Amino acid sequence: MNQDATTSLEKRNIWLRGLLMILMGLAHQLAGTVLFCTALLQFIFTLASDAPNPRLAAFGQSLGRFQSQVADFASFASEVVPFPFADWPASD
């Protein structure tokens, strides 16, 4: 009976992870669109001022790290669920 309870818990966890993977996949797609817009804005600002905007650069870096965390979670390389279930990645 104890083994049946463990199997049931594992199945419930895998279904929860599957749901989180779908949600994180949607977040990854949205982040890709936001990253494209950020890159476009950065290009325009660089054309106008001859220097990249440091805040946009930092945001783009942290957004890329978020996408990396989502890819790690979705491919089972990590068990840590990315933002909003964890802190937003820093842009070192």
C-alpha cells in the first residue's frame, strides 16, 4: 500500500510539472517577443545616441537568463521552477 501511495504521488507530481512546463513554454515565447522588442529599441537608441542604453542591456541580459532557466526546467536539466516561482535572474 505504501508503494501505491508513492506511485500516485509521483504521477501527480509529473502532471503538475507538465502543467508548469506548458506555462513556462508560453512564458518563454512571450519573453522571446519582449527580447526582440528590447533589441529593436536598443538598436534605435544606439543609432540616436551612438551608445547602447545600459538599462536596456541589463534587462536584455536578465531576460536571456530567464529564457535559459525556462529551457533548463523544460528539458529536465533543472528542478527549479523559474520566475514567478523563483526570483527574477540578475544581470551581472
